[in-house]
Amino acid sequence: MEEKLTQRSVWEKISNKLSKRSLWMLHYCTGCGAIELPPTMTARFDMERFGISPMVTPRQADILLITGYLSVKTLKRVVLTYEQMQAPKYVVGFGSCTINGGMYWNSYSTMKCLDQYIPVETYIAGCMPRPEAIIASFNDLIAKIDRGEANSWKDYYKNYDFYKANQDRTFEGPIETYNDIKADAAMFNIK
Ligand code: SF4
């Protein structure tokens, strides 16, 4: 079926084409897998050739890379960081620990499924994933952005009550993030 073009859809296509080659990545190095990032960033694998560079602040970052297991304390910081990022934003769960708890699956103090707390755009499986896997996953993400399919961030606005309930249960009470997610959803016209 022929796609109906509107001013908004044309703008989104242009925006996707531009942003897919200009991604800033904030890496939240909680787990041991973080050791694979220096070779990914530096001369041997050189992720910058794909347009991905490190960024030090959440407000300028497009990608939030979580490099392993999260405790309750670090998960809280991840939620605070995620909410500060401007949309569109893409969370990448790096390593088995972010998928199902990995080798800490039965630990009392670590989180098991990152996507119960914030939307995850893509996971990189493995313990620990090698730079080749990181690069392959970034290329998948770039292709997804190009096709206009990297929209998991919208889920946080659509299903905020679900994420908030999981956060509150884990943190044993609400945390103050100073962000009005429902107002943001209205601004993006997300229902
Ligand atoms: S997946 Fe493996 S390498 Fe990554 S944080 Fe967990 S235990 Fe460490």
C-alpha cells in the first residue's frame, strides 16, 4: 500500500536520516562488561566511523548504554538519568545481566529485567559481549532509526504507570525525578 505523506512524516524521515549518523552515547558503566568499551571506542574498532561518539551528560545524549548488572541504588540513578535525556532516546542493554540477571540471576540485590523499569530499544546478549557484538548492535540500531522503527522511548510516555509502579515497588516508595512525564506525553502528542 502506498504510504500517505504528511508534512510531519516527511520531517520525521529527514530527521531520522540525519540523526542516525550523529548519535551521542552516554555509557553507564555499572558492570564488568564496561571493559569492552575502550577497544570499541578506540582505533581498533573505532565506533566513531559509524557516527557514534561518547557524551558526558544525559541532556545531550541519544543513547544510554547500560553495561551490566544494576543494583537498586544504581537503577535509581539510571531512571534519573534516563528521564533527563531528550527524546528520541535509545536504551541499549549490554550483557546478559540486563536481560535476565545473568550470573546474578538469584542475587537479592540486583535487578533482573531492565525493560521493566525503562523501555529498552535493543539488547546485546553475552557475558561479556565483544566489541564486534557492540558494533553489530549499533549498526542494527542505526538501521532501525533510519526505518523509523526505533520508537521504544514512546512507550515510557504511553505506559508510564506500568514503569512507575515497578520503580516504586523496587525503590519502596516514589523517587522525585523533577520530570512531569504526563505533561511531556501531551507535548509529544503521545496517547
Ligand atoms: S553480563 Fe557478564 S560481563 Fe556483563 S555485567 Fe553481567 S556478569 Fe559482568
